[in-house]
Amino acid sequence: MASDLCTTISLHRFVDELMTGLLPRAVSRKTLIINQIDRNLEVGSDENLLAFILWNLLDKAVESTQNECIHVESVCTGGQTMIRVRNAGVYFYRSCANCFRQVQDAAEKLGGTIIIDSLDMGTTVALTLYNRAA
């Protein structure tokens, strides 16, 4: 189903477009969203599912953060691409956990997974996509 809709997406541009929709609320919360994704990184994915996942993660980060920076970054290592949303918002973990089931289901449809890691200084949510063999 989702694999039939797989397209190549410039991840940096894609995240920029999602951030544009969140900008008014981020500004009202005095929060910056910093896109640190490699400009050359492309992923093969279902654009709608990827948008649903990343929008939810970014939206929850903005919702739970005030006067802080949210970092969106990518890490590519042997066979996988990880997209991390890091912030210092104390309620980010709880906010993400509330929508986690639907977002995790969408990630699984893409052949990926989501991990939430809450540390003393903040929370990181990582979407890992496993590169498919051509």
C-alpha cells in the first residue's frame, strides 16, 4: 500500500515546508526551529505518511516548548536514516507519548520506527527509516 506511493524526497526542503506552517505558533511561543538536516539528503518514502509523522513530531515539540530551540537533524549510518527532533521542552515527552500510537503505526507502514528518549535536559524523538535495497 504505502510502498506503491514511494517517491524521492529532499528531506531538508521537506522539513522547511513543514516548518513554515508551524512558524506563527513557534514565534508566539518564542521558539526557534532549526533545520540541521543535510541539504543533500534524499529519502525514498511515501510523502503523505512522512509528512504526517514529521508534522506530528514538530507540532508536539512546538506545543511543549517556550523560549527554546528545537533542532531537527539527520544521521545516516549503514542502511538507515535517522531524523531526530530535539528540544528542551519539559512537556515534549508527555505530548509525544499522547499521539505516539498513530505516529508509530505510520512509521511502521514506512518500514521504520520511532524512539522517544527523555533525558534530564530535554527529549529527543527519532524516526528511523531503514533504507530499502534497490
